[in-house]
Amino acid sequence: MYQKVESVRLKNGESAELGVLTGPDSSEQAQQLRALLGHKGAAWRWQIEQSLTQSATSVSSRFYVLSKEGRPFANIMCVQSRGVGIFGHVYTHPDERRKGAADIIHAYQIEDFKRRGGRALYLGTDYDSHPYRLYARHGFLGVEPGSGYMYYFAQGQEAFEREVFAPASVRVEPLSFEHWPTLPALAMMRHPARVRIAGMNVINVRSTEGGSLPYLVAMAEPAKANQPSPPRAWVAVSETSHMPVAIACSTPDSVFNDDCDLVDVFCAPGFEASLPPLLEKLELCGSRSAICYVDPFWPEKMKVLSGSAFQEAGRLPKHFQSRGQACDVTLWRRGPR
């Protein structure tokens, strides 16, 4: 459904219409939005389609757009669940840039997020770029020095994470689009681990916004997954906050994908007991090797892997940088070599 908010004036004096398109939506405006964002990659187009067509009551997809004569030329997306979400697809058509479009939309979007009880938003961009500074003006904070990943908390990070990741019983679910808006809260939380979800490119504090999409697509459309061992993921969801507090996932390793899977396990502190059941759900194939990367800052991960038939196979030949310092990483392996 599309709803007009107000008429606005761009920097050059032109007028435009500010509106919000809320999924699910099959209107002409939705078709035009698809065209505006048609340059996105296949996985992102899948995500946009889910946001425009899914009717899951726990997920709210809102596209804030500026239009002229009914045709959108600038957009900011916010997909959220339980007051937590992903801020993305910030795009202005090249012919309409340098007119303040993103600033106008962002100012309304963040206020609308607050009015609707929003608690936390997550995004990724280039560090110290023009978008980075724009988001900072509207209340987003960088997660670490030099990082382009940012978050916004209505009441502060500590209070938010204390509530979301409080001790609770959990239920185990296959990863689905319903979890997509809230999974960054787990991946970007305060946590000692630096290698968090390597298969989703979450090393150091990074969002799962893009890295989780190959898993989601493969699990939603298994017939299209043309891989020897398609990506798969399971999450433990808190029965109290109803948000993911632990994850285990597997995907063909980028180097040895014919016979080796890269496995990741990660959880909020206190939910380590959720990881072995999640690993079992992955149903790792005995004919394929499984590897997992472990950093020294979260020793609990080693205990989980050891109890699930993984064995330490030695240090990796290269360090990776964590907060400006080299960090040793060990390789753990399970199954045939």
C-alpha cells in the first residue's frame, strides 16, 4: 500500500512527493520501485521481492520514496521486526542527485521509526563517506573505529542487548526471511568473538544483511540451489524476546567446495547450550569435510566444536586484523580429509 506523506521542496527548488510504500504491495508504485532498484544484484532483488510480496505479520517492510508525477526517483528501505531492523537500499536516480533527496527521506524515516516504537537499526556503508556522515547526522553510530558498519539505538545499546539477550528458553527454527531484519542484532552485538559467522562475511562487527541472503535464497528455493551441498542455517530464537540468539550455518567452502563445507556457530553469551542442537540440524554429510574457523577470544566455541566431533587442525598460515592488531585463527575440521 502506498501512502502520501507530504509535498516537499528539493534543494534546487523543485517540488516532490514524499510517500511510504508498505509491503505487501502489488500496485503500480511497487512496479516502479522494482524498476528504480533494478540495478541491484540477484540476491538483493530476491530480498526486495520478499519485502514487496510477503504477508508475514512479524515483518514490516517500508520503502520511503520521493516521487515526481507519480514516479519514484529516490528511496530508503527499512525492514523491521519487533522494533529491530535493517536500513538499506539508499538510492537516488543519477539524474536527481545533489538535490538533498536522501536527507529529506532519512529525516522522515528515522522519526517514523521512533513513532512506531523502533528500538534498533543496522546498516553498512563506506567509512567516512558522504552517506556515512549523513547517517551520523541522523543518529547512527559507527560500530568500531574505521568501520563502515553503523547502528542506531533508541535507548542505547546496553539496555537493548540486555533485554534482547536475557536468559530464556529457546525454540529452534530454520533460518527464514522472518529472521532477516533481526539477525544483525546478534551478529553486531558486543561479544568477544572476532570470527563470528565467516560464511556470511561476519568477521569483526559486521551485519548479516547481505551475507545471509545466499542462505535464505537456497533454503527458500532449494530446487534452484545448484550446489553439491546448498547453504543452510538454523537459529535458536528466544521465547522471551522472539529474536535469534544463536545460529549454526553451513555453506560450500569457497576453495574446496566440491567436498568441503564451511561451518559457523555463534551465539549470545549464555546460549552456548543451543549450539550443539543447531549443529545437529545442519545434518553435516559424513562424506564431506567440514571446517570451522576459531579465534582465541571466545574459547567456548572450541568446547562446542570438540563436543560435535570437530578436531583442531592447526593455525592458519595468515593472521587477520582485529581492531588494528593481528589475530591468530585456528582451523577445526570434522570428517574425511
